[in-house]
Amino acid sequence: MGLRRIVIGHYHYLPGGVTSVVRNMINSLGNRYEFILCCDRSMGVTGLGTLAEKKNVRFCDIPEIGYRDPAYYSSALFEKEKAALRKVFGKLDKKNTLFWMHNHHLGKNPALTAAVEEFSREGESPLLLQIHDFPECGRWSNYQFLKQYAPAWYPISPRVFYAAINKRDHAFLKEAGVPDERLFYLPNSVTSSGPMMGENKQKAREKVRKFVLSAGFRYDDKAPLLVYPVRTIRRKNVLEAFLLSFIGQCNLIVTLPANSEPERPYERVVAAVAREPFFRGGWALSRAFPESFPWVLSGADLTLSTSVMEGFGLFFLEAKQRGSNFWARALSVMDDFPQLTRESLYETVPVPARLIDRPALLQAYEAALYALPLPHQKRRHAAEKMIPLLEKDNVDFSCLDVLQQQAILKEREKRELMRESLGGLKDRMLLFAGDFRGQGIDLQSFSQEAYAGRLGNVLQSMFTVTGETNSFSVDSELILDRFLIPENMKLLLSYKGEEE
């Protein structure tokens, strides 16, 4: 197929999902190609590790590709940076080259989105757009930022191909009009590894106990140990993890604090609840003691996830790789694991209506939903989907605003009533805190070998499609409608701390 160079574009290469995908891709393809990694180096490239030292890997530092703050943005800056990006892309646009852009339309930089769209029409090289996250998926500030400056973000030129990391996104893009020959299912892979360390579990538990007590938290020697290895960000719904650990009478370790300013208000709430007398375990333990992380993973009885939004199920694959059971809130990305034991998931944490301030909750949702950066009819439809869920006898904990979640945890009477009413959830959770279970996860399907095979098929397919005869269109409104569901409209996701 003549391919010699792959130009990879992303905002940064800090540790995280996209960087892991890039790292796995380069490792899978080995020395067969030259890789040019475009990013804003000032944001960071530490997630690539020693990969950056390979002879066939080099960087193209593009300051204009990094994150931008809407508060300090302007039309003049947009045009200037779009032109700069197009100039760089033009210089890299050579024979036998593939452009592989990750999350080009996330809404973190409209100039990048617009430059990619222009390049899709004016450049020569094939362009693969790998989507990890959608701005339409509850990221309304990102969506509004894009709409203002770069309203078209699904290129449809004959040179464009799309890759989705989960079956849900693949189905949405196909339904919206991307033809089969231009759309690939490319799930992430996990590296082969067993438990984090060879030390016995009891020794690991003793180490964890010392870390927890040294950090000033409480620990129950007789209780199971749960681990939630995540950053404290809103979509991870950490307060729900606190509630479940209380209901199950468990210790809980949440490993990391927030990593960006928009998450700081939520982090402050979580940090305060973690110091309440009822809590057992540790919050942000890896910040206080970075060396604690492998001990926590090795000593845990169960990996817990209360996340309300994930782009891919890597969290669950990694748990099984290290020999841990998991118990998690059900998400659409679980469809990538068709044999998954359904008992591994829970659908809701029901809160009796008498424990919440329903009028205040309804008022907050109506204000938020009718402020969405969408046409009035779509805002009304969003409200018609969401409001009925808040009028039931029981309201899901994740649908509460952050301060009502906090109140349930801080008020002893409410906390105890939740424990009494959720005995069934406790039993199901602790079922998986015992002996290791397969849970219906086929790790081989997400191995490095399986990924390399899919990757080879993607590259082969791209260079055998006769692009000029395959015109198509993308119905962006359909994609928006598919994501305009209650799961993506929770007040939790837009919490900014104004109520404090």
C-alpha cells in the first residue's frame, strides 16, 4: 500500500486513554513506519515513556494544537491559530503518509477542529479520525465552544475515515451516515500483566492500613477493602462510591485527586466528605503516598466503579488483567462485553424521595436543561426525558445534585436509612468481594495481538477504498439526539460549585 509515515495528532501525550492508544499503536506497528507525533509539548508527553526515544518516532511541537480556554478566546485568535495549524499540516502532507487524528472535535480547541475539516478537503493524504469522546455526550461547554467557532466537525471528504472505540459509538456513526467501508471498530487493548506484585495479600493489606492511617484517615481491620483507582472528577461520581462502601461496611481507597481546575469544586466536596467520621479508607492516597498504588491494587478485595460516563471499558479489562473482580454501575460501553455476567453491574442506587429536597432538585434541573446551548425544542425534549425520573418515589443517587449527594452522606439519619433500604445492593457487591470470578470478560478479544490484527485490517482497508466513488454525509443532528438522554444530563456533570 506504500504507506511509510503516520502523522498522529492529539492535544498532548500525558498519561491517559488516548496516549495509551497511541503507545499501543506504535508498539504494534513496530519499525515499519516513521511516526510523527503532533502535540503541544508544553502540555506534556510523559505518558509515552521510553517510546519517545525510538529512532522512528519524532515530535512536531505545535503550540496552537493545545487546549484553549473559552474565556480568553476570540475570532481573531481562532483564525490565526487555524491558519497556523493548516500550514503545519500542509508541510507534513506528503506522499505515502497517513494522518491519524485523535479526538479532533472534543471541543477543547475549535481551531484544531476547523483546521482538520479544511485539511480533509484540501490535503492529499488519507485522514483517519479516531473518536474517543463526543462533545454531544454531556460536554455542553465544549459543545457550545465548538458551535461558536467551528460548527462543522464531521468531515465528509473522499479522503476521510472514522474509527470508534466502542460499539455504541460505531452504531451512532453508522446510523448517522458513515458507510461501512469508511468506519472501523477499533477497541483499545490491554497489556499482558497479572497481579500488580507478587507479595501476598495480607502483607499488602498491612501496608495499605499504614498508608491510610499515616494520611489521617480511619481504617477497619475486619472490613473488606475496595479500590476505585481513578481521579476525583465529576463523571466518576466518587460520592456514590463513598455511599456504597458505607452500605457494604467496607474500606474504600480512591487513589487520585482532580487534575484540572474545572474539577476543583467537586474535589473539595469529596475531600470534605472523606474526612467525615463514617468514612473508612483513604482518599487521594496516591498523591500522599505514590508508592501505595501497587499495594492497594494487590490488597484489594474488589475493584469498584461508580462512573456515570465512560468512552471505553478499559477500567474493567485492567481489573480482570490483574486478577480482580469488579462491581460497577451499568453503562452502555458494557455492550462491548456481550458475555458479561449481569450480576457484575448495578443499574441504580435508589434514594427514597423523603430524603431529598425534590422541589429544589426539579428547579435546578429545569434551569440547567433550559440553559443548554441547543434550540428550544431540543431543550424541551431533554426536559421531557429527564424530569419524570425525578418525580418517582425513588430517585437515582447519581441524578441528585452534588450538594444533595453530600447531605445524604453527612447526615447520619439519612445515611442509615440508605443502608437499611439497600441491603440487596450490599449483598450483590460483597458477592464479588470474595473468590475471583471470570465475570464473562474475554480478555483475548482485547489483547495486544487482537489489536494488532484489527490495526492491520484498518490500514489495509483504508488504502484499498476508491475514495472518489464513495461520497457520504453525516447527520450531526442524529448524533446529538442519540446522546441527548438522561444519562448525559445529570447535574453532577456540570457542577461548578456555585451552590457553595
